[in-house]
Amino acid sequence: MPRERFHIVDGIFLGKHFSEESVREVLAYEPRPDDVFVVTYPKCGTTWMQHIVYYIFSNGTPPRDSDEFDSKTPFFEYMGQEAVDNLPRPAAIKTHLAFNKQPYSKDAKYIYVARNPFDCCISFFHHVRFFPMYDYEDGTFDEFFEEFLRGEVDFGDYFDHLLSWYPHRHDPNVLFLTFEDLKNDTRTWIQKVADFLGKEYGERLRNEPEVTEKILQYTSVEYMKKTVNPVMQRLDQKFQGLPRDQWPRWAQRFLRGCGDLLQKQSVGSFVRKGEVGDYKTELTQDQVKRMKEYIAKRTAGTDVMGLWKNLKWME
């Protein structure tokens, strides 16, 4: 990706569409006891978990529109302090921060979703090609693969992020799961998420099984393709009709970081497949070998890859 499209904010490697002001507001935030954070490294199941939490809180009722959903599941690093000012709780705050950067309180709750690095890398590539602000619509996977291994992507190195959260997987205020477990048994994990969010949410799903069915429907890949993709393809239109000086601060900062790139057409889809093992059709044997070497080097002395002990890597 064009290096000029990125900057480093307080040690975090980020695209310039993440403004310094918004990111620093996030880093300075002191969580409230009723805050709930959905945390992932990019492309590890964030949007899926955001929707699951939203529908648990809403008792299976869809939002009126994308603005209502965004207001209750704000992307912290984009929006900065405005994400939490007047946040209609209960809500879920989306963040991609490593543990050492995450606004943390023992009284707040954190849902962390991890995804195997093979599939994460593939999904991340399609992500940066989709959004015009990366100026990567003509970029190749071979190029992106090298950038991923070097950690020259949004939020830096994959394992720096995962290994910062992994030691906290058993903390009472952290629910740690994998994308693969969620995919394998979505129903069970929806119940676990509800129980984690609060006794009243867990009991409601047990007493009203039809709510779980609604959540399964509204958080399916096919449903989100229909509802999420059109919104993501219209980012430049979100505040059309308003004078620029009436836009929220975060949106003005975001647009400043994007420049004219948002005028470009998106390539592909934001919600794509939601599969496990997608890398098998896209990585070369040499890339699989190099990814395994990268994993071995970065995880030496840890058992973190045991998270995926039941997956058969590239057989």
C-alpha cells in the first residue's frame, strides 16, 4: 500500500483516515463501568460480533437504519470522544486496539475475537482493496502479503495484537473466543455472549428462544451482505446535504485524512464469505510456508496457536 497513506500515532501504525486527534482521544478515555467493548485485530470477526451484541441488546429487533446501528456500535478509533459522548447504552464500542493501548477498566467488559492468521490475512487484503482511502484497488495479494508479515497494515503486527490480549483470556471481564469457534457453533456462542453481557440477557434468550432465532437470521453472512455492504459502499454520502461545517468533528477529520480518494468506486464487498479455510484457495505453497515460519518465530515460547489446534493447516 502507498506508504504515504499511513502514519504512526503514539506507536500505532494506521491509515491517515484515522486522525491523530480521534485516536488520541480514544487513548485518553477512561471507561465507564457499563462500557462494553468489542475488540479484534482487523478482519477477525468484528462486524459479526458487533451485530450479535447489538441484537442481544435489542432483543432481536433490527435497527431503524444504519445510523441507529452506528450510534450504538461506534468505531472508537474513527470517531474519538464523539463515539462515547451521549452514547445510548446499552451499547458496544468497537475497537482494534492492542491490550496495552486499550482504554481499560476492571469494571468494563471486553469481548475479544481472534481469527487464524491465514484467513485474517486474506480477508484484510480484500478489505484494503474495497475501501478507496487505501488507494489499493490495483494492489496485488503478493504485495499485501509482504506488508502483512512486516506489520505495515492498520494496527500493526497481527501477533503483537493477539499476544497482548491472550494472557487476559481468563480475566472475569474478558470474553475471549475465536472466529472459528463462533462459526462452528454460532448458537452456543450467542448464548455465551448474552450471559457475559448480563444475567438478564442470558435468561431472556433461554426463556424466549425465538429471539435467538432472530439473532441467527440477522447476523448470518447472507443477511449482512444485503444490509451492511450497501452502507459501506456509500461512506462518502453519509453526510451529503449538510454544509461541511455542520459535519461531526470525527467526520471532518476522517474526510481530511481521505482527501479525494473517497470519490473512487469501491472494489468488491465488505462482507464477503465469512468462511474458515478461505486461504487454501488464495495462498501459494510458498506463502503458506512463509506464513508458518512467521507464526513459529512470533509464537515461540507461547501456546497461543493452540487456539486453532483442531484446524488442519493446508493439508
